[in-house]
Amino acid sequence: MVHHWGQMAGRRQESQCVNMPDKTVASPVTMKVPLLDLKSQYAALRGEILPALEAVLESQQLIGGPAVARLEAAVAAYCGCAYGVGVSSGTDALLCALMGLDIGPGAEVITTPYTFFATAGSIMRAGARPVFVDIDLATFNIDPDRISAAVTSRTRAIMPVHLFGQMAEMDPIMAVADRHGLAVIEDAAQSIGARYKGRPSGSIGTVGALSFFPTKNLGGAGDGGMMVTANASLAHRLAILRNHGMEPKYHYQWIGGNFRLDTLQAAYLLVKLQHLDEWSARRRANGDLYRQRLAGCDEIICPHISPANQTIFNQFVIRSPQRDGLKAHLAAHGIGTEIYYPLSLHEQPCFKSLGYRRGDFPNSELAAAQALALPIYPELSAQQIHYVADTILAFFS
Ligand SMILES: Cc1ncc(COP(=O)(O)O)c(C=O)c1O
């Protein structure tokens, strides 16, 4: 992934960087701060994780079983939903949700162009058409005031993305959806545990799609995802669709797919879920410290969290007109960063058939040119955050 594996590849580059003679800066690297450090989290939980995985292996129930059912119930409860249906990835959660709502050829789905590929990719794979609406630059999320104008007689759903861990402005989005009888599929891949006016991410729309990709706040040992909903009949249909559409055995009501969540993943995630609140709180505390340290720096804009929101800071994304220079400077000082996302989806070659052009979504294009994610993971020390902040301030001084 550029967006995920880039972090890991980025870490390799950083370590090379640390060992290479530095031609760009006079001062040496004094500390290494990767964008993400999954090893320290695993080291702290090894004693809980290994027995949980061993229990699954000993049982040899490797598909479905009690661990998957327990995780579905626990994550659904965590998200304030009655039902959770585990799937193989966040991408499949989005696709299966669209299939469950019968959204396919001829349908339009309103979404944001400033998101990870899978948001619009899943709409296209379902056979429907993504209709992009520009973002609010302050939050990076879809601008609710522009949604109404994008509704047509073909619109079937809105797919807001709660980007970087902050939920989209759900009240106006739900108002448009209610007015036009549209479904709302929350792309909550980056926002498990976030809240909007006290309501958990994934619980406000018709269905929410979660990702357990390893870089997410609740990261699995590989790919995984879940759909959460309050709607019993939709949950029933989604559970059948994620298993080929099969019900009862070897009888197929619908054409689904193999979107199942592995039992080993469920056991791993059940351990990690116990720690999720604490990790997200630490990410918020890290965000507060960055904000304090960077407050006086006019050259960068820290992420704006709207008063209605409690973010989980899956990413802490600043904006700077000098983003590329700043990124290089930080890399030269051993600090990992990432660009989420360097090219807005309406400009991606694979979506050319949609007919969008550069200039269509200026806020999204500006974000793509200026956004930079800083390390925010829970195990970061205050010393590391001060080092990142000092290095940023030194770049602009
Ligand atoms: C906004 C968004 N949507 C969807 C996905 C897809 O999730 P997954 O990688 O689990 O397929 C991601 C994952 O990065 C994401 O960030």
C-alpha cells in the first residue's frame, strides 16, 4: 500500500536514512521516530495474544466459531450497534454493505474524493457510480453543505468517510439522506471508537464499515473488517452475503462472496479490543502535545477537531504549503511521516471514465498537495513528540 505499506517501506527508508551520510542537513539524527511502531504494542501484549491464538489452533476451528461470534458482539457493542458481521477487510465491508443494500448498476453513491481508494473503488466494484463532493478543508471530511446539490434521481446512498479518526458532520448528512430516502454507509475504516455528538462511529447511518488493517487503531494480524448496523434484517442478509449468499448449506439465495473474517484474526482482535480505549486516549494526548508545541507556528495548520467530535486520531495530519520540503527535512532527522493522500481520487487514472478533471474539487486537491501525517501512535514518548515538534519548528525558523 502506498497508504499502509508505505509506512513499513517508509520505516525501511528511514533506517537507511539514519545510517547514510546526511547531505541535506548539518545536524545529525538524534532520535528515531517511526511513523508507526507495531512491534512495541505486540511486545506488550505477547503474553495475552499467543495463548489466544494457540487456543484457536488447538481447536482447529479455523473458520467461524465462537471467537468470531464473540468479536462481532463485542465490536458491535463498542460501536453502539446491535449487530456486527465480521468480514475479510474494510474494503469487503464496504462492498458487502453495498451489495446488501442492492446498490449496483444504475445507482449513484455520493462520497468524498479525499479518501483511501477503497471508498470509491468499492462503489465501482459494486457496479455503481461514485459522485464526488468536495471536502471541508478544516476537517478533511465531506462538506455537508455541498451534498444536496449532488443528489439526482439515481442517487441511492451517501458514503461519508470519517477520515483520520474524526467523524464527518453526520447531522446534516442524515438530514439530506432522510429527505431523499437514501441509505448512509459510514466508511468508518479509520474511526472505530470516534464519536459525533456522543454517538459512536458506525452507529448513525444505515451501516458502518470498519477496517482492522494493522495500521488502524484496532489493527489485526493481517486483513480484517466488520459491518455494524442496528438493522436486524440487513445484518441477517449481510451475514449470508459474506458467505457466498449461502443459506441453508449449499443453497444460495443471493450471489455473495467469500468475505469471511478468519477465526485467528478474531482471537487476536478480541485481545486488542480490551486496550483500544486506552490507546485512543493516548493518541488524543499525543495530539494535544503536538498542538501545544506547534501552536505558534504560522506555516503549518494543525488538524481542526470540531466541537461535536471526539476523534481517535488514527492519523494526525497537518497541512503546510512547504509539505514536501518539510517531509524531506523530517526524514533526514529520522522522523517517519506519510502523505495521505497525494492524489485526490477524481484525478486517479482508474476513475477517468467518471469524467472529472483537475480543478473540480479544489479543497481536495489542496489537501493532497499540503497534508502530512506525523507519528501519533500510542506508544510514542513525550520526548519523541518534543523531538518531532522541535524538528518542525527548526525547519521553519
Ligand atoms: C477510509 C478507508 N476506507 C476503506 C479502507 C479499506 O480497509 P482495508 O484496508 O481493511 O481493506 C481503508 C483502509 O485503509 C480506509 O482508510
